Amino acid sequence: MTNPLLDPPPIPPPRFERLERAVASLLQTRLDIVLPQAEAVLPLEAAARGLGRTGAAALNLNTRPYGAMIGHWLRQAGATVIGVDVEPHKAVEPEAIENALRTNPEISVVSFVHVEAASGVRNDAPAITALAREHGALVLIDVVASTGAHEVRLDDWGVDVAVIGPQKALAGPAGISIAAVSGRAWRAMSDNPGAPRGSVLSLLDWKEQWVDSDKSAIPGTPSPLEILALEAAVERVLAEGLQRVQRRHRASAAASRSGARALGLRPYAGDADAAVVATTLVAPPGIDARALVERARADRHVALSSGFGKLAGTVVRIDHTGQRARLMVVLDALEALGAALNSSSELNGSIPAALEAAERAWSAEEARSLA
């Protein structure tokens, strides 16, 4: 018996190198690209441990959950971490970053998450990176959820390390990730005696064994299925066009927010701070978001989930990430959510009105993007 998932052919190093170039082209960056064969949390930790060091000071945006994790890894690496706390439903104010940098001139690293998919909040990456570079600090940014949905301009922003997860807006595999690294970051890691070496958490090992090598052997044991899946995902995005993919995400977010309001639901994140990869909605008072989602998904699979962590019982998420950034996906989710609200006598709007509002918002965003 044969199975296409078993006994895949080995990936030749030239093909792996071509994939790196395709990723760099997609990201429009000249930074070095490495492809750790693990979920994106691994290169995030690797970057934090490589840049964090005893005696260094890092400014970290304490968004939950991933911003807090980056701060934790920086501390474990020995850095003094100065945190900027933010209300979960809001983006950080650039003034807060500016004040922290002015008050703490010793800061040498600024780290933050561009889009926290759990809360549906987007931080102002261009403003934050500009302040960090003006200060002379290295910039570590998590663009796992935003790449492919929001505009991400690593070179223009002056990013030193960016980590991307293909499983989000790029609609690729979760078992391989992307790290883009600047020369400044490589030098900082090389000068850090505590930077991981001989470890899966070592980006420096990738640099020595692959980036600076003749590229005749892929480091470690390559994962053919993950590599092939990332290759296919990148090819699909490039074929559709990155701007078109981003437009689908913007239209999906506009449709979700308009339709949800017509159901009587309030978006968790304000319009100015909202991400376009998922729409977070506040569950009605007295209604557990988890139970509401369970009712909505009782008869069919729709792109709905409850929040994570502290938001688990209070927030409902419409997931319109990657290939789910489609009008029909949003309409199905709104219809199921409306029916669940109606079954608990908490529907303060109209399902037909919600679907109509969503379609209008989608068309308006499409027209605005094409103007």
C-alpha cells in the first residue's frame, strides 16, 4: 500500500536554497533568511536568547500571550527587561515606547509582537521600529500572524530579527518557520557569550552551517513534507499576488466587524487597533463565549473559536486567516453565531441584516482597495 505522505524524496540543498530566495522575494527583504524546521515559537525563543545577555537591557511590549513569552526568554538569557504594559484590547501608544526609551537610555533591544492573533490587536510597527532605530536599539519583531495579511516592510522598518509563521495568513504548514536576520543581529549574537550554540535554539549554528557555507548540506535532518508544503504555500501566494491576499484579509475583517455589529455584538478591539487576521467580539453579559461557540458549531464546522487564556470565556473569534479570508467563510460564521445567540435569547440584532451588512462592507473594502 502506498501513501503520498510516506517515503517522500529527499530535498536537495539547491531546492532548499531556492525556497529561501522565494521567501525573501515574498517578504521583499535583503535580510538573511533561515528556515528552522519547527513551529515559529522556536525561532522566537532562539532570537530572544541570542540577543538577550547578562548586562543588557531590553524593552519588551508585554502583550499576551506572545509578547509576554518573549520578555520571559529575554530575562532567562540574563537581560534586564523593561516592560511596557498595554490594555489587552488596545495597541500600544508609540509615546509609551518613546518615554521608556528616553527614561532608560541603556536599552539595546526592543521586542514586540506586530499582531496578537489571540486578542485581534495590531501594534504600530512602523512607529515602534522607527523609535527603536533612532535610539540605536536592535529590533526583534514577531510577525507570525501579520505576514501576508498586513503590510510588513522589514527592510524599510529597519528590523533586525523577524519571525514568521507560515501557518497563518500565508496558509502554509506549522512545522517549519522563517527567521529574517540582519547583519547587526548576527554580530550581536556572535558577541554574546551566552548565545545558544550546538542547540536547536541556536540561530548562530544556522549561520555557520548554512548561511555562510557552500550550502551543500542542509543542517540537521530536513523535513521534506514541511519544506514541500512551505514551497507550495509561497508559490500560491506569489501566484495570487501578495496585495490580493492582503486585500482579502482586509475585506474579511471589514465584513466580520460590520456583520457582528448588526448582530448586536461589540468588537473587542477598536477599529484603529484591529488586526485583519481575526475578528474578536465581546460575548454578551452573562454568556460564556466557549458555550456560545459550542452552540454555533453544533451542526456545522464554521470558523469560530473562543478566546485564549484570560479571554477564553469572554471573547468570540471569527477566524478569517489565510484561505479562510473569504466572504462565504465570514457569512457562514456570522449566520451560525447569530443562530447560537438566538437560541439563548441573546440576539439583539438580525441575521439577515448581519449578512447584508457584511456583504456591503466586503464590497466597499474591495472597491476602496482597487481605487
